[in-house]
Amino acid sequence: MSSTRRWAVLATVSAGLLLISVDMTVLYTALPTLTADLGADATEKLWIINAYPLVMAGLLLGAGTLGDRVGHKRMYLIGLGLFGCASLLAAFAPSPAVLIAARAFLAVGAAAMMPATLSLIRTTFEDERERGIAIGVWGSVAMGGAALGPVVGGLLLGRFWWGSVFLINVPVVIGAVIATVLVAPGGSGRSDKPWDPVASAQVMVGLVGVVYAIKEVTQPEFSVTAVALSLVAAVGGFWMFVRRQRGQEYPLIDFELLRDPRILTGVVAAGLAMFATAGIQLVLTQRLQLVLELTPLHAGLLVAAFAAGSLPAGILGGGLLHRVGVRPMISGGLLLAAAGVALVLPFTGSGHNWLIPGLVVTGLGLGAAMVAASVAIVGNAPAHRAGMAASVEEVSYELGSLTGVAVLGSVLTAVYTSTVTLPAGAPEAAGSGMDAALAEAARLPADEGAALVAAANSAFDNGYILTLVIATVTLAVGAAFAHLRLRGHRPTPDAETAAHGH
């Protein structure tokens, strides 16, 4: 294959990866607008966000083996087609329920594409040096897309309606399909490779149970029965999955991998990094728009300060990792990120520009930690488990994002509803969430509306501060875990090789 064609393949799979990663965060700036247009309540808002990472996390492990079976080029094309159709459905969704379903449909397409992007890179780039550069570009696109999501959402909302954040996917999908057909290497796959859809369903049951329990327990008057049933479903789903994997000749995940403390630490670090990234971005974009009344674009640009730190840290960290080692970079990165989040706290009432230094520091720490976590996972897995290790890495990112949004988003809502003190005569509906309070305030006389908005802002900031404290403590605990767990472990030759090539 010619050099031009190889790099054209990289550009093609990067386009699909960019769609996947941007869609993880593009709704953060669009959420207040679409909430008002569709009349979504606080629970529906969180499901609109969470449906995407939840379904993707459940399908990723199985999607990799299905790609081995049917061929990764075919799998990538199928994923692009599903993603394009789901984008159209989401763009014109008439209700929160339809939008939630469309987001789940988007995740099916994303899960089909994501393992195929790495697999196509591996089969296209035979030279190790070129492959290392290509995988480095892959990682930067994934990280940059998530950081750019809020900016893309803000730019589109400045001129168009909220559905445009999905509609813009369609021309990219069409271009990627044409390019894939023309330049990507073929391959019919191996029909002898097993595929286990039952295991994916078991994981999905477990994840839905956990997320529903989190959302329910943070309600002002939650149902003990509903929480108990959700937890039973979660435990049952995960237990059946683990039991099934241990009895399979070709499991989706070999739990022996997690006995290696370097791999386990990498999985935990990657998950915690995404927990903080997704949760903080969601909470912060809501506050910037709902409390500080910034435009979606302004809010997106401020949140993109994460990228100003994470992108250079990821690139430099990859080059220095073989000298520094995984342990100090993971533990130091998470600790630096915790310090960055803590730096944001004192300036809650001091104007939005004071956020930037804290977000840049947080991005620096998270970028370094995520690169080191990737090396710890992929670089220390046996050669015959490299593909499985890559899937585990991707799942850890999605689970981290999922739990970050579920936990911090639910805490924000719970604190608001429990601490808001409505002025006399204010509608009770204003106590359900900040969006509802602003909508009700707009219908009241000026003085009464201003009093309601002030009360709602105060309650929202209570929740905002608590979510930042939780994120800070979580990252600090992760740093301590990595420091202790990797004590006595030095970089291995495999890890050093991965550092240069990932």
C-alpha cells in the first residue's frame, strides 16, 4: 500500500473517531436549550447524556470480536451507517424519549466503529514507527474531540437550533463512507471467530441497574424498592457476565489481566480521569449558562481550557514516559488534576475567567495520567491479549464518563432540590431544577422573578461546589491508589515500547 493511501486511511478512521468523541460532550452546551424546547425534566436530561456512554460501554467488548468475525472495514462501514441514521433521528427528535432512544442508537454505531478504527490502523501501518505515529494521532483525536465537543455545540447554537449538533454528523459520515470504500484495506474476517451477544446484554443489564440506582437514590423522595431492584439487576447482570466469561474458551475479557497491578492501575486511572473530565464538563457548562448567563459558545470555549492542558500533556507525556515511568506519571498526573479542580473552588463567586488557570492545570494532570494509563494497560498485556487489552482500555474510558455524569449530575440535582428555598408565592415546579426555575421566573413580575432566580442560583451553586469537592477527593484517592499499588514496579521493555508507539 502506498504512503499516500496509508495516511488517507488514518484520516478516514480519524473522521469517524472524531464523530464518536465529539458526541460524548457536544450536548453539554446544548442541554439547557434542548431542555427548554423539549420540556425535559432533570432525570430525562441525565438519561439524554448517559444513554450514549452506557450503551457504548456495554457493546464495546463484543464489538471488537464481531469485527474480527465480519471484517473491520465492513464493521466500520456498518457503524458509520448506523451513526448517520441515528444522527438524523436525534436532530429531529420531537420528545425527550425519542432523543434518549436516538442517543442509544448513536452508541450502537459508535461501538461498531471504535474498535474498527484501531484495527484498521494496525493492519494498514506495518512499519512500527509509522504505526506509532498513527496511534498517537488516534489518541490525540479522541482526546481533542471530547474537549472540542462543547465548543462545537456552542458554535452551532449561535446560529442554528439544537438539532444542528447532530445534523452536522451526516455530511461527515457520507464523506467517511466514500473514503473508506476507496482507500481502506478489505478483508472478509474470520468466520471461526466467536461472537457473544449474550455477554454484551448481561453487561448492559448491570450498567443500567447501576445508573438507575444512582439516579433514584438522589431523588428527594426515592423509592427503596426501586433502588433495591436496580441493585439486584446490576449485581445479577455483572455476576452472570463474570461467570459466563470464566467458562468461555474465547472470553471477551480475561480477568487474569487484572491480576497485573500495572494493568489494574491503568484501568482505574483511565476511569477516574474520564469520571472527572465528563462530570466536571457537564456541571460546569450548565453553571456557566444557567447561573452566569453566558452564551453556549462562550461556555464551550471556557470549558475547552481542559484541552489547552490535556493535549500538550498527552503528547509530551508519551515522549517522556519511558524515562519517567508509569507510576509517577499516573499518580502525579491525578494529583495535579486534583489540585487543578481544587484551584477552581475558591473562585466560584469571582467571575468565570478565574476558572481558566484551574482548568488548564486539571487538563495537564489528566492528559499525562491518561497517556500513562494507556501504556500501563496495553504495554503490559501479553501479545495475544493486545486486542482485548485495547478493548478494556476503551471500556474503562466509557465507564468513567458514564459514572462521572451519573454521579456528579445526580448529586447536582439532589443538592439543588434539597437546599433551594423558594420565595413566597413562587411556583413549586421551580424546586425541581434550575431549568424549571428560570422558566417559571420568566413568567413572574420582575421583582418576584429576580428573587426566584437568586434563590435558584444559590441552591445550584451548593450542588456545584459539592460536585467539585467530590471530583477533587476522587482524583486524590486515585493518585494515592496508583502510588501504593505500583510501588516496586519499574517500566518494562514492553511498556517502554508502548510509550513510544501509543
